Amino acid sequence: MRLLHTSDWHLGRSFHRVNMLDAQAAFIAHLVATVREREVDAVLVAGDVYDRAVPPLAAVELFDDALHRLADLGVPTVMISGNHDSARRLGVGAGLIDRAGIHLRTAPAACADPVILTDDHGDVAFYGLPYLEPALVKDEFGVDKAGHEAVVAAAMDRVRADLATRAPGTRSVVLAHAFVSGGQASDSERDITVGGVASVPAALFDGVDYAALGHLHGSQTLGPRVRYSGSPLPYSFSEADHRKSMWLIDLGPEGEIGAERLDCPVPRALARIRGTLDELLDDPALTRHEEAWIEATLTDAVRPDDPMARLCARFPHTLSLLFDPDRAPDDPDLSYARRLEGRSDQQIAEDFVAHVRGAGPDPHERAVLRSAFDDVRTDDTVHEVAR
């Protein structure tokens, strides 16, 4: 049986100030084409379909379009909710949608109720473990301690118990949305440590033929049978080195696993560049990044004038500008609060300019600050007399 494993679509999410809806629509089109061209038998979506619990209308419309296009292919889709999704909202109409071959698994209590698909070699049981927030599901699973490992372990115990009742030779696939030990995180995943220690051991998935994971945005192999597909699109500059992809999994008659990584269309490359403003504007080695989305870190000791506009003249898709000035080793390490002690308003303002720019105000700027403070003091005096 041939499976296509994807996750973390985050429909409705932007990349910095760039609307990603067109790129997300292009991914859906690529997904549907891949299912058709590679003769996929089932699509697996391991959570975070949406980026937030109440997604924008355009994201809902894109999801609706994706469901119709997948249903029209006649290829079953098994989908779980992630920590960004509202399980209740995503699961609305699941019973009706199930008839069209779209199997939504969003209820923790139904984690041991598999979708059964059949090929020439027998049954394959697909179990959906949606994101399990420990504090909310610990009673359902009868665990004493509200921790991620405890609730996922209890859910997997139910999966194995159900699998033991199936016909001999039944193969098994688990979809899960969790932070599994050994996985590499990025900056764009929402922290899930609120309900206890976030990570769960990969060994919890022992005994199943394939674990299709979601949550981490980098494609990763934690074992021959345990993989993250990663997100199909980048959502932070920490993903600049990611290769965005899906897993094409061939599940053999005895549970053998064959895996092929399929690239996803990415609208624009990402690049992180670092140096003084003049270095970034003049370095010929950076020509290859001129059409990329850029995160630039400036190391100038003094903050240059109008750096974003000057960067955009060469790198028109600069989205993030950071400052990390190179300071002399003997630069005094004084906190900003210490530097304010015993200073007048004028001195504090001048010190603030020096603090953020690396150099104090020039005589004209100093005069403007003095005039502003004089106006404030005059206005305060008028109000005091009026009272």
C-alpha cells in the first residue's frame, strides 16, 4: 500500500508580513497531482491543518477545496488535529465526511477506533492520535500525572490492545502529533510544554509498522518506521536550511517500509545574511541571495541610517532586520537602568539615542530634543496653573 505522509499545513499563516495563501494553494495543487501521478493509495495528514483555532475564511475555503479535490480522486485521506487546530471545529461533520473517504480523527477517546483500508495483501489499520493536551485528556486515559509521555503511552496501549483483536497479519499505521525525543525543533512551532515535559520517546510507537508524525517543521527520520514529514512551507528563518518535502511510503505485505522523499514547491528561497551594511551591499558572494527572502543581521558598531531601505535596494525581499553590533572587548557592560541614574530628561534621551544607535545625537538632534522637553515642561506648567 502506497501512502503519502504530510503534516503542518498551517493554512492561514503568514511568513513575517508575506501572505502565504497562494503558496499554500500551490502546495495543495502539488499534493493532489502527486497523489494522482504516483498512484497513492492513502494520504496521511498528521495535524496542524490550520494555523489557529479560528482560521480566516480564506484558509477554510482552501481546506474545503483540498477535501473536495482529494475526495474526487477516490483516494482515502486520514487526518488528525494538531495543537494549532481546534479539534472540535476541525472535526465538525466528520461522520458525513467519512463517507467521502476523508477520515477526520480529532477525538482523543476514538484513538483506538481505526480506519481500515484493504489492499491485495490484507487489511491496514490506521490509528489517529490527535494532539493530546495532558491536562485535558488525563482523565480520559486514566493517568495520574498530566504529562505528554503518560497520555501518549496510554493512547498507544489502547492502539495495541485494539490491534491485538485484528486478524493475524493486519498491518498498522499511527498518525500522531507530538514532540518525539530526538527530533530537531525550529522557531515556528508553538511550544507544547504547558502540559508538562514536551517530548515523548520514540519507543512509544514500537509495535506498529509506521508512525506518521506531525508537529516539528523539519522533515526527519527518527527510525525506519518513525518519521516527521515537516511542514510543506517555511514559517520562520530558522527553517532556511530545511528541504521542504513529503514522504512517499510503500508499506509491504509483511510490514516492510520503503520511503522516498518528495520535494514540495517553495515560493522563494530563504537566506540569513550577516555583516556590516556596507559588506552586505558590496559582497559579490551574496548575489545568489538577491531574490531570496532575507533575514539580515547588521554588525555595524553604530546603527547606520535608513538600513532597511538601503538593503531592499539590493535585496528587495528583505523581511527581517536585526542588529548585533560588534563591540570592543573593553566596552563597559552597564545595564541601561544603571546608565539612567542621576541623569536629567535631556541626558536620558541622549543616552537612549546612543544606546540604540551606537552614537549620541549630533548638535542639531540635541537641539531638537531640548526644544521638545521645553515644550513638554511649558505644557505641564499651563495645566498645573489651570488646576
